[in-house]
Amino acid sequence: MKYLFLTFLAALTLMANEGKLIIDAKKFEANDAKGISIFTGNVKLKKAEDRLNSDRLDVYMSAKSSTKKRSPLKYIATGNVTFEIVSQDKHYEGKGDKVIYYPSKQQYEIIGNGFIKEKIEDRKIYGNKIYINQITGEAKVSGTDSKPVRFIINIEDKKEKKADK
């Protein structure tokens, strides 16, 4: 499970660090003094082949400095959040009620109805809260009494393979 998440996080890091970032939305607001940009209404984020869709996306930026450009500190996507991440050998889809990403910590939180699917190997994880830290390799998934954590992986059954021959 740890390796699934580490690969997933590597793909998300590529999304945050390379190429042109394009955000489309019905409405945009910014408060330069507070360092926040708010996108609302059918928000669509694109970076190369990666996608993030939500009802709202808040981007928190570092303080202004005369010596360096502002950089993103935190992304918070809320409302009908879905994402698709494509890397060299992995393809992920997921969703949650809220997704938070901290670029400097390489830390992700998927909160409320969390789901991640690795499409190529058809692995899935469900949980109420999914926490992943790419730097430390730590991954935590929690559920509730009515919706426990669920991990689904397709395992090749040797008996079935022999029967096919």
C-alpha cells in the first residue's frame, strides 16, 4: 500500500512542479495582501495530462519578497473534487469532498468520501480521510463505523492460471 501511495504522490508532485498550470473557473478573486487566490464555479485545473476538477479551489501563496517570486504554499479543492494524474508508468483517478496539497511538505489529504484508483494495475483504496506524506513515506487511511477503510487489489490466482492452460 505504501508503494501505491508513493507512486501516486510522485505523479502529483510532477503536476505541481513542471510545465504550464492552467486554471479555468467561472469566477476568480484574489487578495494580494493575504496571498490567496480563489477560483469558484466549475473549476478545472490542467497541467500536462493531469487534471483536477472542483467547485472551488483556494491557492495560498508565500509572502511577497523583492528577491524571489511568490510560490504556492497550499492548494485546497472543495466540492465535487475529482482528479486524474498521469505519469510515465502510472495512471491515477480519484475523488473526495476536499483535497489539500502542501507542495513544500509534499503532503496530501483527501477528506470525506476519499477514493484513489490506480488504473493500470486496477488497485483501489477507499476511506473517509486519506493522508499521504511523500517525503517520509507515511500513509494513513481512516474510515468510520459505517464506511470502513477498503483496499482492493486484483491478485492473480495460480490455480486459475493453470486451469487456463
